[in-house]
Amino acid sequence: MNLQFISDSSGKTTGIFIPIKEWNEIKCKYKGIEREELDIPSWQMQEVRKRLKDYKNNPKQALDFNTTMDDIEKGL
């Protein structure tokens, strides 16, 4: 893929240019990618809100991702 990065005067990347041919290929591969919004089902939003509330009420119950993955891999 021939991407071109766009930077501001301080060198911070502010955008990316994708050639139209490659963009069209991506759109064919990933249907709906050009939409600005995704339709998230209400049941899924409710579940995320519930999990966030549970976390805020007891943040110590959350597991560290890397430690958990290491534990899982040890068991394989």
C-alpha cells in the first residue's frame, strides 16, 4: 500500500493520503468502511455501560491484560 502521511509544521502527523485505487480496493474488501458511523445494537451499548459501571464501582476486580495473557499462554 502506497500511503502518504501528512504532517504539520512541527512534524506531527495530522493525516494520511490513500490513493483512490487502493481506497476502492479497501472498500470492496471491508463493506461499509466509508460510513462515518457504525450502527451499534442497543443491547451491546447497554452491556458496555453495565461493564463500565461495574468497573467504576470496583476497579480492582479488573485484570491486567498482559499478565492475564501470560497466564493463559502458560496453560497452553
